[in-house]
Amino acid sequence: MTSGLRKGLTAYGDAGFSLFLRRAFIKAMGYSDDALDRPIVGITNTYSDYNPCHGNVPQLIEAAKRGVMLAGAMPMVFPTISIHESFAHPTSMFLRNLMAMDTEEMIRAQPMDAVIVIGGCDKTLPAQVMAAASVDLPTIVIPVGPMVVGHHRGEELGACTDCRRLWSAHRAGEIDADEIEVVNGRLAPSVGTCMVMGTASTMACMVEAMGLALPMSATIPAPHAERIRIAEASGRRAAAMAVSGEPRPSALMTVSAFRNAQVVMQAIGGSTNGLIHLTAMANRTPVRIDLEAFDAIGREVPVLVDLKPSGDHYMEHFHHAGGVPKLLRELGGLVDLDAPTVAGGTLRDIVAAAEDVPGQTVIRTAASPVKPTGAMAVLHGNLAPRGALIKHSAATPRLLQHTGRAVVFESIPDMAARIDDPDLDVTADDVLVLRQAGPKGAPGMPEAGYLPIPKKLGREGVKDMVRISDARMSGTAFGTIVLHVTPESAVGGPLALVRTGDIIRLDVEARRIDLLVDEAELASRTAALPAATRPDWAARGYARLYHDTVTQADQGCDFDFMLAP
Ligand code: FES
């Protein structure tokens, strides 16, 4: 098998000439023959001025290159697209599959024997792992790491749970315009990903638990020297993988690894987005995520990590308490410790080396959990025939069984126009319903599931209501929020049938979400739905590809033609 610079020659019909030409061009960069004869480790560059979460990527690349060269291989850095949550229109989710395709094709197209993917901001790690699974070249992940915490008036602040909490307080008139402006400068005090247990942290923890990154990779704060050292160590390891050709992602992304990831997702109080991304990652392999099995894991696995938004602390506290290795030790028999890792051994080796930190309270024991059952539950019912998700660990307990009158918003613009209308007919016991916010509907399944509390109720002190949508929610958000209703309303899912005044019943214990309208009436409403047509936004280009082929939330929202057999 060819390796190094000889891999994947450009097709000129003469392999010798293709290699001759390749060497001639690359020598323009000043490389020696010795360098060009080494095994090659590709390193993705996802730095972008639009992506502050990846602000440390240049340092991590330098460290990874150093590690590769110290181990005798040749690092080659190449760009891929980079996506930041707040700088991607319409949503970063709309672009995740494009990043996965870009990363996959650049790894395939260019000669490399192993690859290091450096990412972190929400959709980037899933996109990179989806790509790695499809290419199946030896891959090691370096997460960029979480931000350090912010401080305001003696309180610790974290992006973006506290962004939402303090913005809600501002909307309710509890924080004035001057103070909210000061807060704005303190919520994200360093480069790195959001430092609560949002999607970025969830994905980093799952990637580490799946053995795709070195131990402690998920939690080391982005600005710390330790983060740079682990990038160097990852570079060394990648060089060894480039020589040995193993382990490949297919050896690591096994049934056990995906189950371990689901256990960890429940135990950390992870982001609901994590389930969609894990499903998409699995669908690039022969493994499939089963929603019922995920729910069963949630009933069995306690929440052990006390981080916002389900708990009190931040990623740096999780790190100093022992990080993912210590969590895996506490989970004990709930995880398969024989699963192999990119470090060369198994999770058992990593757990054996986990640090015990006296007095820490961030990683709990099974005997003293943050919550006795997992963070998320899968709901079914006539409103969600293929499932919906609720993060009950971040919900108001008394609302987990609730029957109320629906107040329906037709779309995100409709919600934005009416939610704060003083004449809106709404009470704290109502159920806010948002539709046309799913994968195809909005498009890009925006994180709009955290519908704001109507201003007039917020001013009365209402902090939470039952909210239901086919949207996603930021992993940093909290509340009694039913998400990912599948199928979505834009493809004729039952959410399209709800009318203001209908009664909806939520019963999380029974795992049910139902619209209490009789069958005959629902059938007549279904018959009256307009036929689905391709909307104007999907007329051409990537948007058309996305619209025509994106799957629903229960299938991971990948393109239907990207799934592995
Ligand atoms: Fe990048 Fe939160 S905005 S991780």
C-alpha cells in the first residue's frame, strides 16, 4: 500500500509523472527530500477570525506539529471550513454537513497517513468525527478546550447559560441597560468553547469517552499550558499512528463506544444536541443509535457531574476534579472499560490513572448523585410519533407532568412578532408551541426551542413554562422544554395540526407528549394541510442539497446519501 507523498496521486494517466510533479511543486515550499519521504500527518486548520472559540487553534497546530516532528513524521496543515454558533446564518446546524463533507473530501484528496482534527465549537467536532468515520484513516481529535469562567459582582459567569439567565432578567426589568452591557463584556473572558455543559463540552466529553482523543482532552481550559502540551502529545501519537496504520476510527467507533458515549451524555447532564450529533456519527458507521435504548440508559444512569445548566459548576472545575477519566471511574460497571482508545490501550488503563482529588464535589459518586437518573428522556405520543426529547435535569420538576392550553406560533418570525405583545392571550399554565423550526422548516433546525417567557409573564415572576417545538435548544439553556418533535411540522408532522386553544398533556414519567384532540378532527386537519413544495430559499446550491436530502432529528439530520450501510 502506498504511503506518504505517494498516496492518492493526481490523475494524469502517468503515476511516475504525477509524483514527479507533486514533489516539484511542494519543494517550492522549501521542504527537503528527507522531510518529503516521512510519513505524513495531516492537521486541520479551523482557525477563523469569525470563530473566537477556535482562537487558540494556531497555538495548538504549532504544538501538534512539534509533536509530529519530535516523533519523526511530517506534519502538513490544511484548512477546512470553520463554524461558530453566533456567526453562521441561518444556523450552524445548517452547515454541519457541509463541514463534514469538506473535511472528509480534503482528508481523502490529500496525501496523509494519519490526521489530527482540531475543533470544538458546537458543530465542528461532530462534523469532523462524521468525516473521520467515513474516511476511516487513523484519526486523533484535539478539542480546543473550554473558556475559563467570567466574573461579575462576585458571581461566576458562564457562556451561555448565564447569557440567557441574565438576558431574561434584563427582559423582566431586573437588570438595566448599563449593567447588561457590562455583563456582555464578561460572559466570554477567553478563547475556547462555552464553559458550561453545552453542546461543545458534551461533544468533547463524548469524544474523549469514545477513545477518540487523549485522556483529559475534553476539559483542559483553552488558555492553559496543559492544553498546548496535550496537543504536542496528540501530535506524537498521530505520528505513531501514521506509521502503524492503527487504530482506525472503525476500531474505536464500536457499539460499546457509542453506548459509553450515551452513558456519559446522561451522566454529565449533556446537551440535547449531543443526541442528534451522536446519531449522525453512528450513522457513518454500522452502529445505530436507538432512542428507546438511550431512554433506558437515562433511567439507569445518574447525573454525576455538577455543571451548569443542570448543576452549579463550570468545565474548569470538572477538569480540576479529575475530568472524564474520574467520571468513568465513578460510572464503574455502567461503561465498558474494555473499549479501546486512540492512546493505544483501553478505557481501563485510563480509569486506572484517574486522579483522586480530595474534597472535590463536582464529580459525584453513584451513592451521592446530582440527580438519581439521567439528564434526558425520550418522549412519544400522538404529537411526536418518531420521538421528542426533554432535558428534564434542567427543567422545573412540577412542570414535568402538566396539562395546558396550547398557544401556537406559526414560525420563528411569528413568535418574535407576538411573544411580547401585551395583548397576547397567554397565562403561566399555557403551553407555548413553535412550529416550522425543524431541520427543513426554518431551515437548519435553529436553537429556538428555548422560547422566551412572554415579557408580561416574566414581569410577574414567571421563570419557566412548558414549551414544545421541532427546533433544537442550546445545550447551555434550561427550562421545561420539549424539543426535536419528529417528524417536524414542515413535512406534515402532527405539530402542524395544533391550534391555539387545544389541550396538550406532557407526562415525562410516562414518556408521553399528546395532543388531546380526537382522531377524526386530527384527520380532517391533516387533509387540509397544504402540499409540501420546495421553498424559495432552497432553489439552488447547497441549500437545495440540504433541503432535498436532510434527514429528521431521529436520524441525526445528516444527508440521506451519507449514511453507512
Ligand atoms: Fe462556540 Fe459556544 S459558541 S462553543
